[in-house]
Amino acid sequence: MEANREHPGERAGQDPIRLIGVRESALSVDEVFGAVGDEAAGGIALFVGTVRNHDGGADVDALGYSCHPSAEAEMRRVAEKVVADFPVRALAAVHRVGELVVGDLAVVVAVACPHRAEAFEACRKLIDDLKHEVPIWKHQKFSDGTEEWVGAC
């Protein structure tokens, strides 16, 4: 057998983008993790973004996310770029919109690749590009009564 021959299990059988969504309801880590299961993947990297209780030295009580109607399509575009740049077997990304409180899940993304290093790199690229390119805006509400809008995500 040749050393660099591709194993039949490594061939892509379906669209690696398994789940993309913008939701008003609570997010599920289990749903995202389940969406990226793939027998040819040796590594799955998962990132969960939560609402923290502070930002820039100020106490955060709550926040709201809103989005442009194109947000889900833009998430898919970002996902397609990651799939083109990495050996992705499966990918999933969901982002919450609406009113959230400290501790709520705001975004969950996961990427499955043949090896762990690729999975880590692809997952980081996915969340970083999602934050910078998808039209989702955060409205933070601070304990002192002030508010702040934060650019994309």
C-alpha cells in the first residue's frame, strides 16, 4: 500500500457544513457537538462563547444581540471559507440573538478534522471570522445604568 494513499473513509461523503443558525432560543452544546460527529475525524474542536459579568472594567448585567437579515447567509459564507482552507469533515455554528443574561450561551461553534491541530486552527478561524464578518451586534447593559453597542458580535 502506498504511504500517501487516501483511505476511503477520508473521502467527503456529504456537505461538511452540517448546522448554521441564528436563534432566539437557548443554544445547545450537545446539538452542535452532535452535528459534527464524523468517523473520519480524529479531532473535534468546540468553542462556546458565554455572556460574562464584566467588560472594560464595568459590571455587565445583561446584553442583547441583534442581527441583520443576512446574518445566517454570512455565517454560511464564513463557514464555506473555513471548509475551503482546512480539511474539515464537519462544521457547525449557531449564534443567539435577543436578550441574554450573564452565563447564557451566546455562540457555539465546532469543527471536526482528521487531526487535532487542524481542528483547533479551523475552529479558531471560524469563530474569529464569524465575530469580524457576520452582521451581529451586541448591546451591553452595565450595572451603573450605562449602555454600549459593540460592532459585529
